[in-house]
Amino acid sequence: MGRLRVGLDYAILPLFLACALGGTYALLAAKLPSTAVIGLVMGSLAALAAILERVRPQRHDYVALDQPLPTELAHYLFNYNLGYVLAIVPITLLDTELGRRMAPSLWPSSSPLAVQIALAGVLGEMLSYWQHRLVHRIPWFWRFHSLHHSGSRMNVARGARFHFVDIAPALFFVLFPLVLLRAPEEILTWTATLCGSLGVIEHSNIRLVTPQWLDRILCTPAVHRYHHSRDRAESDGNFGTAVMLFDHLFGTYVQPSGAGPAEVGIAQDTTRPGFAAQMLDPFYSGLALLNSRPRWFPRAPSKSTKACTRSAWPEDLPGSCRSAEEAGRTFVSADEVVQVGACAESSVAPAERTA
């Protein structure tokens, strides 16, 4: 019995990816539209992952949802799908325009399908890695991406908890280099489906084991859990969402070990409950941030000033609350001191490591 359990631990991920590959191949062979292929494969795998989370949970305390089921479903049905539409529309228009201009294809269409899929994964990650890294660095974009990092449990619901302003550019930058090289539509479908399938499994709370050599190549659940760690020393890395090549190249790879991070989520998370609030709050706080942009006039604070001050710009992150004396200065915008919010505000982008 023990050997069977160990075998299942190692077999879950290969079987999951085999279902994604087989399903995509069968639906493409049936000549279904690309959007239908992506939706059917990812929807089926998400349902399978939700079942496996309850049969074989990695952590029993992650089985419950962070939010009511209607809220999580609303994010998937509206936010996630709207983001996909907002990415696919410009990609389709760009592809059509390049075809109209008879732009030459630089894609190696004569190569084996497996080689083309692997190449698409690497090229798609090339821009996606930097897009993901920047949304953790630029405060305005972090306000939208932080929804995905909110909550204290890692399960399949988190994989669809995206703001459409966040998920749209993420998918766009995956497909953009492939369209420029004139990759066939079939390759775009394979790329979107497999990246989406990896997104489902890497957020799932399913008991499985992956060898270290695979963790260094793919964004496995063990790898991605560290990106969601509440400890910033752990979460400020593993920005790859499909392959980990660029994390290795740019020094942001965090090797998973043991049972994974003790906690996931955001320290001092102030994400408000409710779908409407989570949809609209990033816009309100983003506008407030733009309106309070400092003009870089340093002014020594008075000794009595104890406000939580911070510039909303990268070099002053991580944005931990500090007194004016500790900060050594405040920033004034024309005729007022810019003192940003309460100390508990969490919509500040995590700082990059300074290693």
C-alpha cells in the first residue's frame, strides 16, 4: 500500500499533463475552434483538480476556499475569461494584419510538433517572465496582481482568481512573440492550452511529488508554492509560469525544499471581501496613487511626525511601515506632504531581492 501511494505521488503530474496533451490533440483533430479547445481542456482539468484536492490534498488546511464559492466562480467566469478575450482580440488582429501584408513566416513549421511546442513554451516565457516580474515591482500594476496573491490557502480556486487587467497582458505577452514569427494557429492553441493547464496544476492543493531535476525545468506545484509564500525572501522569485529558464538566467530561481512555505498569501493583506470590491478597489487605489505622485522635494520632518510615509515608487519599496524619523525625509507634492495610507495597507509591490 505504501509503494502504491508513493507511485501515485509521482504519477499525478505526468498523468495530468498527459490528459492535457491528449485532450488538446483530440479536440484539434476534431477541428474545434481554438477557443473551444482551450476552454474544454482547461475546464475539464480544473474540475479534475478540484476533485483530487479533496481525495488527495497536499495540506488539509488548504481544502477550504478563501472566499465563498460564488465569488471565486465570478472571478473565473468574468475576470479570467474577459482577460483571455482582451488578450486574444489584439493577437488575432495582429495575426490578420501580418497575413494581409504577407509577412514572411520565420517559424520552423517543418520541425516535429514536440520541438515546436517546446520552442513556443520558451519564447512565450521570454516576455511573460518580465511582465510577471514587473507587476511585482511596479505599484500600480501590483494593485491588480495582488488579488491573485490574496488569501491564505493554495488551491485550484487561486488559479482563476485574477483581475482581468492583470491576466490580459500576461497571456498577450505569451502569444505575442509567436504571432510575430508567424507560428501556425495550432501552435498558439497548444501554447495557450498547455500554459493554462500548468497554471491549474501548479496552484492546486494535490498531494504529489516531483523530482528536483523537473523542478528546475518546469514550473511545478512545488516551485510555484514558493512564489506565493508570505515570506518575501521566498516569494520574490520563481516568476516563470511554464518553464524556469529565465529564473535561472536572471538569478530569481528559488529551489523548493521540504514541505514548502509555511504560509502563503500577503502579509497585512487588506483585500476586501466581495467580487465588486475586488474588481473596483485596484482602480480606486491606482488613481489615488497617480494623483499623489511626488515631485521629489525632500523635506526634513518634524520630530513629532510619526506618520507611515512612503514613496509609491520602486526604490522605496518594500513599503514596510516606518516612522518619518526612520525614513529621514518625506516627499511633498507642491504644497503638501505625501503620506500614504495606513500602515496595514498591503497593495505595495514586493521589492525585488537585492542579492
